[in-house]
Amino acid sequence: MNFERFVAWKYLKGKKLISFINIGSVTLGVACIIIVLSVMNGFHLELEKRILGHTPHIIIIKRNYELIDNVDSLINLIKGMKEIILITPFIFTKTLIRSANSSDGVVLRGVIEENEKKSLDIKNNIILGDFDLSSGSSPGIILGIDLAKVLGVTVGDQVTLYSPFATIKTPFGYLPKAENFVVKGIFDAGMYDYNASLVYISLKEAQKLLECENKVTGLELKTKELYKAKELAKKINKLLPYPYRALDWQTLNKNLFAALKLEKVVTFIVLTLLIIIACFGIIATLTMLVIRKTKEIGILKAIGLKTKNIMKIFLYYGFFVGFFGSLIGATIGVIVSFILSKYPIINLPADVYFIKYLPTKLYLTDIFLTVGIALVISLLAALYPAKKASSLVVVEALRYE
């Protein structure tokens, strides 16, 4: 240990209570940032999981949302791409659903049952019945739990879907075409928008209801690399003729993810203020130390210690406070985040949030960034007292000694 570090360490140990308060303040700030960021990361991942349970990795649609009739030619354009695992057509439209007790507007998805089970995670969200769209006396339909409550139906009950396009001529005029379906399953996606408005029927039944023969709204693509879907969508767009376009799952939900990212950044900035406030204690402590140690500083300069060496002493003090505070805070933050991830200590109301317990996810980048900022702020806090100490004139420091 060189001389400057030795003196700084002696100052740190000499004022144990003050040093403990300074280190504890930095510790609290670092631990809070790491815990909060890990919880926000956990919420982000849980939200992604819920979204991907009902959103394809990539979809191909027309720019004006018209129905597509040349499905085979589109599939031939992209089926050779090794990044794609599954390609399946789908129908997506808004319509009206009615039960014996109530009615509501819904978003209708017509899908191929086997492909949908492979492409999405909906089958794991079924809480009543099964993901069964097969046709018997009446074809099957899958509803969200909140929609089922509004309609007052459960598995085995019958509902009616109305076509927004096809009509039937009757003695009373033209009426919307309607088809009866049996509720085969009820899902809970963990997101109100899906639970309250989304319904699934088979692709053939959707084409029959809408009278669109072999036309579809678009193609769903499942990819090997989930987080490379955006780059793959760009590659696909280069192959597609106008007016077709490929949209990845992040682009489809970009407003939501942008809001989450902004929230994380703002939270990080606000919590960093805790460390800045804590470092005012370092400034006050070192300033008082300079005043009280004026004689010692004068003696050190008199025996030949240079200005930069005096500065190093106080900068080392700030570094020690930042280092130990960051180290202890990061350790506490990691331990608390790990405990929260393994044990559901903090339960959340499931009817308010889409999860039942507080999720966490630690990233090394968050830890290193937090520790790095804490060290930099601690050093900056020590800069003013260090300059003040180094600028003391030997004669003035020793005049009254």
C-alpha cells in the first residue's frame, strides 16, 4: 500500500461512525437501484411471455389489410429460409359474439389448431377445457376468461358469431350471417385485453363464416431466434412484393415496449439521485476533515509531499467509500433479487396485475453500470475537498501551530 492510500485508509478507519454513514448511504442507493431494475426486468420478461403466448414472432400481411388469396406463392418465397421453423395462415378480424345472456364485440382469430399449438403458447394458458377447435354437432371456440364472464358462459355452452361482411337475405331484409359455436376452452393470458376480447376458431370455420373461400388475413411465422425476429422481418421484406409486408412481434407492440424502456431509464435516473444525495455526505465529511487536519496537511507539504499527492489522499478516501458502498450494495441487491426470484415472498393481487408474485431478472450490465456510476459520483464528490486540501499554503497552514 502506497503512502496516499495508507493515509486515506487511516482517515476512513479513524472516523468509524461518519465513514459507516457515508458507506451506508452509497450502499442503500446501489442496492435500491439493483433491486428495482431487477424487478422491472422481471416484469418486462413476464409481459413478453404473456404477449408471445398470443402473438406470432412475425406476421405477413397486406399494407391495406386486405385478404390474401395467393398464399402458396408467398409461402414459396420464404419457406427456404433456415431461420423459420413454421409458417401457417390465419384470419384476423373484428366481429360480434352473442350468448343467451349477453353480447360483446370481439377480435376473431381463425387458425389451424395443430399449427397454433406449435406456434404459440396458448395451450398452457387454458384454465378450463382444452384447446379444441374441432367440428362436431357445432364447431369449437376458445374464449378469454373475462369475455366468458361477460357472456355468462362456460365450457360446453353455445355462443353465436356474426359475420361483419357476409349477409343473408330474409323476408325482413338483409341480416348478418351467423354461426353457432360450442365453448371448448377458456384461457387466461394474464392480460386483460386478450382475456376480454380475443376468441379462437378454426381457419376453415372462419373462412366459412366470412365467406372468403381460401383467402386469409396473413401468415404467421415462428422463428428459431426470438430476439432476432426484427432482423429476419427486414430480410423478408426485401423478398416480398408490394403491397405485402412483414412485421415482427416487437414492432407490433412497439408502443408498449417503448413505454417500458422509458420507465426503466427514468427510474434509473431517479434512483441515481439517491447516490448523488449520499455523496453530499462525502463532500461534507471531507471538507470538515480538511479543516480539522489543516496542520497535518501543512506538515505533509512541508516535508516535501506534492500537491498531487495531497489530492490523491482525499480522492482515495472517496474511492474507498464508493468502492465499499458499491460492493456491499451490489451484494445486497443481488441477494435480495435472488431471494425474490426463488421464493414468492411478495404476493401481488392477481386481479390487478397479470402475475401473482414479484418477478426479478438480474443483468450483469445493470450491476456493472450501477457500480460504475456510484464509483464515479463518489470520486467526483471527493474532488472539491481534495482540491481545497491540495491548495493549502504551507505557511498559512502552520502559522498558528
